[in-house]
Amino acid sequence: MKANFKYNLIWLIVMIAGFYLINTLILVGVIDSFIANMLVTIGINIILATGLNLIIGFAGQFSLGHAGFMAIGAYATAIVTQTASSPVGFYASIFIGIIVSIIAALIVGIPTLRLRGDYLAIATMGASEIIRIIINNLKMTGGAAGMFNIPQFADWPTVYIMVCLTTIIIVNFIHSRAGRAVKSVREDEIAAEAMGINITKWKLAAFVLGASTAAVAGSLHASYLQTIAPNDFGIMESISILIIVVLGGVGSITGTFVAAVVLGVLDTVLQNFGALRMVIYAIALVMIMIFKPSGLLGTWEFSVKRLFSRSKRKERVES
Amino acid sequence: MQTFFQQIINGLSLGSIYALLALGYTMVYGIIKLINFAHGDIYMLGAFWGYYVINVWHFNFISALLSAMLVGAASGVIIEYFAYRPLRHSPRITALITAIGVSFLLENGMSYLFTSNTRDFPQIIKQVNYHLGGVQISNIQILILATSCILMILLQLIIKKTKMGRAMRAVSVDADAAELVGININWTISFTFALGSSLAGAAGVLIGLYYNSIDPLMGMTPGIKAFVAAVLGGIGSVPGASVGGFIIGILETFVQSIGLSAYKDAVVYFVLIVILLILPAGIFGKNTKEKV
Amino acid sequence: MKKVVSMAAIVMTAGVFAGCSTAKTTTKGNQTTGNTIKIGVNMELSGAAAGYGQSQKQGIQLAASEINKDGGINVNGKKKKIKLVIRDNKTSNNTSASVAAQLTNNDKVVAIVGPATTNAGTAEIPNITKAAVPSVSPSATDPAYTLKKNGKVQPYVFRACYQNNFQGATAAKFMTNTLKAKRVAVYADNSSDYGTGLAKAFKKAYTGKVVDSQFFTAGDKDFNAVLTSFKSKKIDAIYAPGYYTEIGLIIKQARQAGINVPIVGSDGMADPKLAQIAGNNNASKIYYTTPFSDDVAKANPTAVKFMNKYKAKYNQDAPTFSALAYDSVYMIKQAIENEKSADSVKIAKGLAKIKNFDGVTGNITMDKEHNPEKPIAIEELTKGKVSESFNVK
């Protein structure tokens, strides 16, 4: 208990230090609004990808429908803040987005999570497309034109805090009893069931948690960018989140962070290449996958605890 | 009533296009369990090849079709060799991302080299419409319908009756055991890719001719639809891919004809999900029970 | 428990700091220093709208090279050359915002041309407004694109094309007055605001009966199902707002299915490729609203010059998208010369005051909502060639 408190404290300090680092860099002028824009995009991608990594990497359920839940959050914020244009309205809209996406995740998840592998992937992709097409044809959501002039309540500190929060929630979920149950389902459903684990329940739990973080990311996306359209949440968006997860290493939250940063920076740098940017991006993607098939970090996870115990062990050896 | 039969014809001709593409997906998936996202883009390459050779070298239809099949086969084998073979023993999801990367590369590479403008495909076969009791069908529609049926039977024969087909089935069931009994796995997988991709090349020319419009991103939408068709039919099964293609084609046409065109894709996906819930491995897929 | 505590601690500390000391960058527009005027291009060069974006890029490049050949833009007696900074936004809203930030902050451009689509355009607005750099979109058509939420005009947002309501209403009038169509079917592109917005505007202004209203998605190739259902409904005309890539196929398939009623569309069809895709024999009784008609062009030396130069440079007939993009660059030039300054804030002021500007797409005057007022015409295609132009009042 006491030991864990120490590590939690270290993490807390790291987070606050990170916050100050960015803030100082902005004040000094190293980070201009262009780089700030990149950082926010990376932050939103981290939220999306950690959620998806929970579903794919830890629960072992191949979902290709993450963009649909993101769309729910984004539209909840866009619609709510249109009438309630205040920070309170914004946070309420995040909450509403989470609730709606949980309901949607239950509706999608309860029947489809019985499917396996690629069949599940296609079913979730279909579900997310259905969500997008419905949004595309509703009056309330502005149809294909989407919604714009959304008031901006999410700036980089909001996104930063949300990244910390969702990561803490997901990492704690993974390290809890629930997380061990979820991982046992990934390893072997039949064995897990024999141990008395309700596999449907835990699959669903991971799926719902992932979906609700996606909704948060969607809310931030809508409020930061101030404009959304149904086409932002198509199959390609789901795929680009999947790319982050796989590139970082399926089952490694640290990897997801690294991959989101690497891809975010790569994408921004490639902005200087005009029409060639997507060509280079594609080549980079194929190359990384061929030379690092298990992702940049595999299943390796950064841990303060291990860092400490290792240095302690070293001390003991030396003395 | 006339309208009804006309819609059936429309549905069948759209379905035959999906079936043609779905066959290639299902072949590749059957053997290495890889969703070959680049399949739709090989179809695009086939269409561009046809466009080029007909316009510049004045090929006739048959030679354009055959050469496009060769080009499709070659590009399939090359892609497999460079992008998928190094990953054969990696997690499947890695190979999937690589496939997506290859697809991005083909789409964006082509639009970088040849601009993403839409082009009109040279009409080397003049379209003739036949009227049968008020229902209209064109010669190209019949051509596509016949081609996909013939190819389906041909593929089924290759897989079930030839030595190579037996090797393909063996590799798909258990690659290691197949290697032990002397099957050259690399060669078999390359052959499967060549076969599947040549179908995509042929589809490129046929569909280019039918719709008269090609562009570097043309593989994206039908690629995904065809993949859905393959899944619906039970991915890995040749008759399944055709049946899935026809079901989706007819379904889409039906939804549009009753005035729900805005929701046509949503309905297709909904039906897909429902079918998968009843038959978790698609219509013709084998539902393997896991043994403890 | 400890988790809850630590979480609460983070939220509180972060919240406190966020409140008092987060940095914000503010600038007062970009100035031109040195002998070049930097103009940014935020354009869809890859992704779904790449075809349109690339046409526009060609128009922009033609305009810039032409201006530079003449010595450049006259800024208060001194000629300065244009330097284009072209960046691809992948047809993605996210990237469009990032490109806008890069162009305004890092490249220090004084004006932006683009993006081509309304969605990417609205994504750009917060960043260009923050940087006080004006942007002229050649083809963002949503009526509310240039407006803030409260209905006031966005100070830095301009466009070179018609907004949807104007074009849709013109088509509706034409249907009733010239074609005498009483029963019309609408078949609109449902994947962008362009098709849906025009369809809405048309339905609002049309006085006859809209028999059926259906949608297609960009990338669709098979329209037989909907066309067959139209056929049995005794329609006098079809209104099909969308881009030439799909409308070309709709024309082809409609004619082959034996539907010979007039098909009316919008300026997204005004491209030589329309007739190529549809097939010349099918492209008869086709009408579309356009700023860029042959009749107008003949009376307009600017347009004739543009069309010849475009053909010489790119070896193809100039599409409307290129013409609109070409005009966007010249509008910025005009604004700079009128204001005698190439500072971004001044350019924005100059753009708002553009009057009787002699553009390829007609004589342009900016209205209060930053929409160009210019004449509209309707062209008729017969056998793939423009056979007649109608003026609609």
C-alpha cells in the first residue's frame, strides 16, 4: 500500500511536470500554435488508441468500429454546446456522450461479441458505419454538412488532463482484478470460463470502457476543432486508430503513447512534402511493420516500480 | 412487375461485380487468413492497365483483359513477396496493417504519378441493350454476369480437382503439416495470390468498361463492399463469395428501389450483422467448434 | 481508494494551474517583408476530394506564374512576386486545421487559397481567425460557411463560388420557367454539404411537385436501382446536384435505361470530363447552373485568355474548379493593390471591398456576407457539346 503510494506519487509528479514543461515551452514560444495543434491531435489519438488497445490488446476482441463511438461523443458535444455554450455545458456534453456511447456499445456489443476474429471486426465496422450513416441523415446533426462554429472549450490543458485521466482509468482497470479477468478471456475463453469467469461480461466491460473513452476523445475533437462532419468518422478513421495500436504494440499502453507521438510527428513533418505526404506515410507504415512486426514496443510496458526495484537490486549487488 | 424484374436484373449485375471482387478476397483469406486490403487496389491497377494499353497500344478487348490479368497476377505476387511474406509468422493483425499500408501506397502512389482525376475508359465494346418483355439488359452486363459465374466454377474446379488446388487446401488447413508432406508452401501461396489478383485485374477491365469511369481511389468502396460480401458468404469459401456478392447486390438494389437510398449501406451492414449472429461464420463458412 | 485520491489530486492541481497560467499565443496578422508575397494553399491533394483539389491547384499555379511573369503584384508602387506555399490537407478536417496553423504561424503567409470543401474550410477558420490571415475558398458552398454562429460575417473568410441557396433557387426557377417541368425527381450527393445543400435549396424554391427524392454517395458507380424506380414515376425532369464524377455516370445510366427527360445539375458538373464519362451520345438535354458559360466567356476577354493559357499549359480544357481557384488568386492580388499593402489584415479588408472585379467567372462584387455576386447562367449540353446558354433572372 505504502509502496504503491510512492509510485503513484511519482506518476503524479511526472504528469504535473509534463504539464509545466509544455506550458513553459508555450510561454517561451518554442511551441507555437502549429505545434500545439499537433500536440492536441496526438493527445486525442492517445485517448482513442488506449481505449482501442484495451479492447484489442487486453480483451483480445478485434474491433474496427472505434470511430463510431468517437462520433457519438463528438456530436453530443456539438449539439449540447450549441444551446448550452458554457464550460458546464461542455462537461455535461462529455458526460452525455459517454452515456450514449455506453448504450450504443451495449447494443452493439451484447450480440456481436460472441463473434470471433475477423467476423467481429467486420460486424463492429458495420455497426460504426450504421452510426455514421444515421448521423449523416439526421436533421439534428446537420446532415452531410456536419456542424461548425462549435464553441471552443477544449484547449490543450483540457486535452492533457483528459489524456491523464483516461490513461489512469484504463491502466488501473488493466491492473485490477477486472483486468486480470479480461486478460484471461483473451488467453483462453474456455479455460477462463472453467475458472468461473463470466466471459461475456468481461468482454463487454472492456468494450464499453473503450467506447466511453472514445466518446471523450470525440467530445474533445469536436470542441477543439470546432467543426465536425460525418465523414470524419468513417472506416478510415477506425483504421488509423488501429494503426496506432498495432504500431505501438498490441497490449502495450506505453507503446500506444509512443506510436501516437511518432505517427503524429511523422504526419506533421510530412506536411512539408505536399502531395507526396501520403506516399511516404504508406511506405513508412509498411517498413515499420516489416522490420518491427510486433509493434515498436511489443508488449513491453514502462513501469516506475520496475525501474526502482532494478536500481535497488543493482545497489544490493554492488554493496 | 416490369420494374420489379428490371430491379432484379440491376441487382444481379451489381451483385456480379461484387462477386467478381469477393472471389479474390476469399482465395487469399482462405489460404493465409489475411484480409488483403490491397485487393481493391489491384483491381484499380487492372483498370488503369486496361485504360493504358487500349488507348496507347490499341489492344483489343480480349488481349487487354488477358494482359490485365497478367499484370494483376504479377502485382499480387510482388506484393505478397515483399510485404506479406516477411510477416508470415507474425501476428495476423500486423499483416493486416501492412496490407492497409500497401493499399495506401498503391492509391496515393497512383494518384501522385497519374493525378487523381477521373478518366473515361475507352469503350471498345459497344454497349447493346436487349429488351425482353420490357426488361432491359445490356451485353456488358451479360458479359460480367457470365464471367463471374464461369470464374466461380473454374476456381471451384481448380481448388477441388487439380493437384495445385489440393496443395492450396492442404496449406490452408495446416501449413506445417503440408510442408512435411512435401508441399512447397511459398510456391502455393504465391500461386494463390496470382490467381486471386488476376481475377481483380480482370474485374478492373470489365468494370471499367461497364461504368466507363476509373480513378486511383476506385478500389476503396467496392473493395470494402466485396470484402463484406466475402464475409457474408463465409470467407474462404468460393461459392460463398459469389453468393455473398449477389446477396449484397440484390439487397442494395432492393433498398434503393423502395426509396431508402440514403440508408442503403446501413441496411447492408445491418443484414450482415444479423446473418453473422445467426451463422457466426457466414453462410458457407465452416463453424469450427473448439475442443477442450 | 488511493487511486481515487491520486486522481482527484491530479484533477485539482491541473485544474488550478490550467486556470491561471496557460499560455496563449496571439498575433496581429502577418506582414510581408522582403520582395515576395507568400500565399498559402491549403488544398485537398489526396483523399476523397483530391480530383477537385488538384484541378484547383493547377488554376492557382497558373495564376501565380502569370502574375510573376508580369513582374508581380504592385504593392504601393513596388512590384513583389508571389511565392506559393502548397500544402496537402488529405481531405481531412483535422489536417486542414493543422495546415492552416502551419501556413499562418510558420510559413507566415499573408493570405490562403483553399480549401476546396466546406468541411475542411470550416476546420480552418479558428486558426486563420486567430492569426488574422484571410482565406479565399474557391468552392466551399455551404450558405453558413462565411458566417459566425450569431449570423455575423467571419472577418477572414471569403469564397469565390456561389453559395448553395442561390444556385439551387436558380435551378428551380429554370425548371419551372424554361423547362416547364411539373414533376421533378431529386437525386443528390449525400456525402457532402454540396449535394444535400443544393437539394434542400432547390426543394425550397421549386413550385412544382417533387415526386421523389433520393441520395447517392460519392464513389458510387451503380445508379440503376434508383433510376429504374424514377422511370415508373412519370417525371418531367431530374435535378441532380453533385460532382461530374458521379453525375456523368448517372446521365449515362439514365439514358441507357431509356430515361430521356432533362437532367439539371449544378456547377460541380461543369467539367469537360462530364461528357467523356457519360458518353457524348448520352449527354443531351443536360443543363447546369454555372458562372463560367461559353457565352459569358466569349464576351469576357479575361476568360478567353484564361482558357487559352490553361489549355496551353495543361493540355486540357479548363474545368470550373480551376477557374474559381484562378479567380481566388487574382482577387487576393486585387485586394493587395487596392489597399496598397500586403499585410494580412489589410488584405482581408481589401477582399471585403472588392467591387466590379473582372474575373474569369464573371464580374465579381463581394457582398456583405463575403459571397461573390456574379452573373449566373445555365448551359445546355447536346451530344456532349455546349449548345445553348440561358440567362436566368
